Amino acid sequence: MRRPTAPLVRCILVLGLLLASAACGEPADSEVTIMVPWSGKEFEAFHAVVEAFERSHPGIHVEPEVTRALTRQLDAAVAADAKPDLAVLPSVGAIAKYQQQGVLRRLDVDTSDYVQPFRGLGMHTTPGTEGTPGTNDVYAVPVKADVKSLVWYDVAATAPKPPADWSALRSRRYTWCLGLESGPTSGWPGADWIADLLLAEKGTKGVDDYTAWASGKAPWDAGPVHRAWTAWGELVGSAREGAAKSGFDEAAKKMPGCTLGHGSLAAMSFDAARVKERAYMYVVPSGRTLQVSADFVGKFTGNESADEFIAYLASTEAQRMWVNRPGFALSADRQVVVKDYDDAVQGGIAGMLHTSANTLCFSAADAMDPDVSAAFYRAVLEYADGAAEGPLLQALDKVQDALGPARPASAPPLCGTP
């Protein structure tokens, strides 16, 4: 039998050493998948945070899965047992749904630095037994916040500044930059507006009526909901024409051809340099009761590296970085203060999230049963196209009656004081 040559022996030894190091040495890089709805500047800001995480965690790679139809795609992934490790949950209803289905995993993340109601909506309260206190388990982390109750104007073209009162804003000398088209959720800009008008009711009554409506316990075709709907129609007037087919992203770009726009800074598509120069400013017609929103992140698998990434997203370090990237994100973390924002206008809005005199309420449509909110959005579009509100609201009452209340009594409150 021929003996192996020296080069062959050396090759065998080298191969053996390589295999041994692979088996006994450092583990291969871990991948974390996360489903996100963001594009453009929003995704650019998120990706900057991802890159910072990967630099500080060289053994972990984050792989974003971008989709505009996030809820639909996530539902399909859950049904097919092909869940991502993490996913953005864009509504209160989504958090509750996946937690109740048992697919959203409990997180070992400290969210105590987050203001209410952001912190509470990511939790699920488990009642204690007699003599034993209950527990608040964290199931989602609010990574990006917004204030929606803002009316924007071009400072050079609108003088004096508009009044900070909905009744005064009904003056016909104002023309609204109104676009309702927004992909799968077209109609939401009108839904947010109606919610703001309901919240503007005096004292705590507006908040009580709002919570009852969002929870499926108040009629649509009567009382405060009907009043808010008709007030919106009177407010925007002729701007409804063509709005159902006009993109929300494009509407603000028509300013100052149209006078005023309604929505969060992140949604308005303003040029960042002009915002920093205070070329665009805002009034707050809802006073001290503000409609807010957030993108939460939840965990769907047992991937331990995903725990590290979600803890990083919730950290003050990551939050401070995120708010100073493109997209005008706000943070609900108490440790991210106004002076941490490079843009003073953005920082001033962020300060509203930390002002104890304010009451913050999550978007009503986000808290509703998904079928009710979808019907709500369709009704907004039909109303903009000229349909009378009476039959639309009666139809929404029927949808609501068929589905029942959306939120159990034990659910975290939609409104809270920071």
C-alpha cells in the first residue's frame, strides 16, 4: 500500500484543524429578521440604528424585511409558521391581537423610562391571586412616536398664524391640503382628523367619549361621533373633491397653494432644511389633549439574538440616535429630552410627549377591531367622494354591532398623562 505523500498529509492536518475550530471555536454569525413597513427616509433612519447595533454586536446580523402591507404579510407568516424574529406592530389592535393569539413573546426589557400611554400599551396585565399582586408583562416596545394633532402652515404665506381653535379654523379663507390616498390604509388621514375633533370636546368628556368610541361602545350615527364627522366635512369643505384619489404624501407639497395641512411632522413630506429654518410651523387646535401614535416592535420567535436587538432599540442610546436621522421620529423615552434633538421644531413637538399638563390618546382607529377600522377608512373615502354621512355612519353602526366591543375592560388605557 502506498504511503501518503508529505503534501497530502499536510492538507489532511490543515483540514482537520479547520474542522475542529469550526466545531469548538466561535459560533457562526446569528441572523435576526425583522419585518418593517418603512421606506424612504424612515427606513434610512432605522437602518442607521441597525448599522450601529451591528458594529457593537459583531456576531449578529439584522436582516430587515420591508413590506407596505405589513399586517397582511405578518398574518400570513404567522399562519404558515414562518414568522420573522421581530416585527413592527403599527397599532394598538395589532399588539392585542397577537398577544391574545399566543404568538407574541414576552420581553425581558425595561420600559419604565417610557411615558404613558406608550409604555402601558406594550404590556399585558396578569391578575394576581388573592393576596398576590398582578404582573405587567412587556410584549412590545415603542421605538418611534408621533404627535398627530398638529395643523401646519407656510410662515411666509400665512400671516398672521392660524388660530389654535377648531371653530375658528372653519373660516372659509383657509384652504386645506387634503389627500386621503395611502395604499392599503387609504382614508386614515380623515379618520385621524375626526378623532382630533372629538377629542377637542371640553374637559374630560371628550376623552371619555373618545375612549368609548374606540372601544366599540358608542354609536356612530349619533352624539359626539356624528358631530365630529359633520364638523370635519364643514371644516375641509370643497377640499374633499378629489381627495380620495390624492396621495397624502403629495398634499403637503402643494402648500402654500393650499393654506393648511393636518398631521404629524413625520407625515408631512416637508423639506428638512426648511423645517429647521422654521419655514413651516404649527398650531395645536386640540389644546392639551393630543392624538399620538407609535410604532412598536414585538418578538415572535425564540431567537436570543433578537432579544439583544430589541433591547438595543429600546435603549436611550438608540433612541437618541434615531431622532436625529431623517424622518423626524420622536421618542417617548423620558431620557431623550428636547435638547437632544438637532432640529428645534422637532424637539418642541417631542416636548409635548413629556409635558404633564397634556393628555395623550392613541388613534381611535388603531384601537378598533381591524374590520371596523377598515370600514371606517372606506367610509371616509366614500364621504370625500360625495356620499352622505347618514347612511355611512348607519352602516358603521351595523359593522360595530356585529363585531361587538373591541377592547376588554382589562385592556391598558388608550389615554394617559406623561
